[in-house]
Amino acid sequence: MLAIVTGNGIGFADPSRLKQSLTATIPVSTSLKCTTSSWASNNTQIYLASASCIKRYTMSEGLLEELYSGSDPVTCLVMTDNGDSVIFAVDNNIYALDCNSSEITTPICPNKGPVTALALANDSSLLALVTGYEVFVHNMKTTANTMLKGLPDGKISCCIFHYHSTKLLLGIGKQVLVYNTSNPSAPVNAINFPGSSGRIVAIASSPFSTTLIAMATSKGDVALVDLDKKQGCALFQFHYVYRSILRKISGHPES
């Protein structure tokens, strides 16, 4: 399942829809507006942040629940691998929200500047955080922080960990950069969005393919791209401004 978050709401697309023609339309639910989101590990729920609130939406029941409400905006959030916690950022601080008790931890790793994007490795061992034009990788066990180097000029719009590794994918301008977190001195790959003049605003990694990713731009285009071939597999065009795109594990391959 693919979730596409726009300024007007969220659209969901199952694998069969993704295999349709390049002009396939994906309806958007305006009742699920949010600024950032993340799938739960059980694949039945999606967590949404809107303004200073965090909500949980259960797809099978159409149930929307509020888990957290604060005084300052939630800028980004990610789910832990066991599905028990949501890690989210408010201004310069990063917190963990217990999904069962709704309790909030003390700040995980305070920063000098506002955190604009978060990414968590599949095993929850590494947490990547973006502060404007810089990216840091925080080791959740040792609490050590590593700064990525060799970044080109430009603001970092989004970041995710590759589903099958600890490689980090960053959206900067019209490119997606791929970093090996074990060697953060420079990117190992750079991919341009095929056939679009917009900037990259969201990235998603396929759980079933080691090379397939989805990229979305500010012009309303979504492309499926092969990392090895560095070329597009499919292009979808919409009339929305995207905030994020997320892949959910289902019983069928999406590639």
C-alpha cells in the first residue's frame, strides 16, 4: 500500500492501482489532513501529525484517535520497529511517545536548531535528523552523533532509511542522494527525478524490492525509480502539493 500525503489530505493506493496506466488517479481523503505521517509496524494504522497534535488512524475501522496534544507544532515523526513508540520532533527537541500509555519521554537528543525531518532505520538502531542544511545520524544505543559530509548546496527537504539496509536517502533540490552511514564522507549515489521541474519533497523505499524507491516533487509528480539503473519505472501526475509518501508492507509485491 502507498500513502500519499498532500496539503488537502491523504490518498491510498494498493499494488493493483500502482500497476495501472501512468495516468491512474488516486483519490484523496480530505478528512485526514496532516503535515507528516508514518505507518505502524502492524500495517493496519497510520500515525498523523497535524499542528501540535498526533493522531492514529485505523484503516479497517475508519477510526481517528488523538494520542498527543502540545503547545508547539510537531514538525516530523517516525515509528519504532516494534510499533510501541512514535519518535517526533518539536522545535529543537526530539521525544518518544508511548502508543499505549501516551506518555512522553525526556528529549532524546537536543539540537542547536529546529529539527525539520526524521528517519529511523528498520531495526531502530539509527535515527537520522535534519536541521536545515545539515544531517546527523544518532546511534540509539551508544548515543553517538555523526554528521554527514559532502552535501551539495541546498536545503534538505526529506530523508528516509533504505528499507533493506542502513543507507540514508536525502531529498535536495531535484536530486535524491544516497549515503552509506558507515562512511558518511560523501554520497555514493545521486539520482535526478525523471521528467519534472519540481524539487523533491518526499521519498519512500519499497519493502519488496531492494532497488525500487518512490519519489515525489513539489509539482505534483510521483515516480517509481530503480536505484541501480538510475531510471524511472513509472510516472504518476497529480494536481496536489505533496508532504510525504509512505509504503506499507502488504501481502503482495509492489514492484
